[in-house]
Amino acid sequence: MDVKGIFKFSSDIRQVKGMHKKAKYIEVGIIACLIILAAVAIFSFRARYGGNTLVVYFSRVGNTDFSEDVDAVSSASLRRERSGRLVGNAEVLANDIHDFTGADIHEIQVRDVYPEDYEQTVDRASEERNQNTRPELLNYVDNMQEYDNIILIYPVWWSTVPMPVYTFLEEYDFAGKTIIPIATHKGSFLGSSVSDLKQILPESHVKNGIAVSGGSVDFLKYWIIGALTGIVLLFYAIGMAKKCKENPVKARAWNICAVVSMLVAVICVIKLLL
Ligand SMILES: Cc1cc2nc3c(=O)[nH]c(=O)nc-3n(C[C@H](O)[C@H](O)[C@H](O)COP(=O)(O)O)c2cc1C
């Protein structure tokens, strides 16, 4: 290699080094943004829904005396935890939100439980809805006045809120309180549940609500919690960054992924906080 060639080679190296430096700054910038986003999400969510929030849920499983050997695989809407315990979709979400926010939790339970048979439950729910029944409840919240926010989680029944939830809502004074509806469903999304809630709680701030398909609860719960905290995305981004450290092309792909993830997280956080 002649002298000219040596100069060109060293200038190429400097150029490549410069590119690496630039990519590194971008990586550091994106990670810093993700950390800030995660911190803001955690603090604003906990500040808003921490101490004075009650997670209230109603689920078919908690309101039915299922026999030990009930078939949770082929039965509609039934699921078992790894421990073997039967669990409802609304309950899964409620427990996760309770764990994440540290908010208190309350399960709405009826005195007269629903039949084990799905179709019979559907029939009874239809009758209760048509007759505008208020099923009697088994348990109540003693200190409702202490809560400003109610995260209300329920399965959509006949396109609206199950009637025991109506009983619950009519039991207390929710004026001035914020209600955040989260519905699990099998195709109706929120149905008319949120507009019905707005109607029966005219003096409360009923939010627009989130619908989660029952079959996607396991997937969505991580997505929701992940979006709330930004932490899942942060770990994802850090993992990708490590893998792509030595490869500028992959690093660029990672940067795009991280920016898109960040935008998704921001949108989810905004949607959940509004
Ligand atoms: C009585 C009854 C009525 C239902 N009505 C609807 C409905 O109108 N629309 C819908 O999408 N899903 C409907 N479903 C399905 C549940 O909303 C869905 O399976 C939900 O995820 C169950 O949650 P859970 O396990 O917490 O009870 C109904 C289920 C039952 C038992």
C-alpha cells in the first residue's frame, strides 16, 4: 500500500468510527428516553391510581360453585391457573392491576350463585337483564368514601355490565369519583356497557374504557402492564442493543424498533391515563 492508500485507509477508519459514535449516541439517547418514559409512566400511574384507588371486579368463576372436576379446557370461558385453581378473565386482569398499582381490591359476589352450566348462566343473565333485576350481594366495601378512583373490571354480559355490578354501583355514592371501566368480552368489545355506566353514574367521571378479549387476557395483561411501565420495552430495547452492538445495520433496525415501541408505549400510557 502506498502513502496515499494509507491516508485513505485511515480516513475510512475515522469515518466508520464516527458512524459508530453517532449510532452509540442515538442508542444512549433512546435508552435515556425509555428510562424517562418508564419513570413517568410508573410515577404518574401510581400517583393517580395508587393510594386512593379500588380495583373492583366481577367474574363468573367467583360467582359459581364449580365442581372439582369441571372441564376448563372445553368449557366456554373457563381457565385454570398453573396451580390448578379456576380463575376468571376479569379476575386475572384485576389481580395484575392490583399487584401493579398496589391499589386495594374487591370482588363483587352474589348471594345466589350462578349455575355451573354456561347456557343456564346465559339464560339467567338474560332474564336478570330483561327484568332489570338487582341480584343480592354477599359482600360490601366498608370504606368506599376513601376511594377517588374505581377501576371496574367486568365481563360483558348481554352486551352490557352484569346485573350484580349494577347492584354494587347503586349501593354507594360515586359522585365525583373517577370510574375506569375495563371489560373482558368474546366479541362485543365494550358493547353498551360504558354508555350504560355513564347513564347510571351521571355524577361520576366515567372514562371511555378498555375492552380486552377474554382469549387475549394472558397476552394483553403483559401488554397493558408493559405499556404502562415501559419496562418491558426497556428490557427489550436493551437486549436488542446488546445483540446489535457490533452491527451498525442491525443497530439501525433496533433504533427503528425502539422508537416505534416507545411511540406505542406513549400512546398506551396516554390512553390509560386519560
Ligand atoms: C351470561 C353471559 C353473557 C355473555 N354475553 C356476552 C356478550 O354479550 N358479548 C360478548 O362479547 N361476550 C359475552 N360473554 C362472554 C364473556 O364476556 C367473556 O367470556 C368474558 O371474558 C368472561 O369473563 P370472566 O371469565 O371474568 O367471567 C358472556 C358470558 C356470559 C357468561
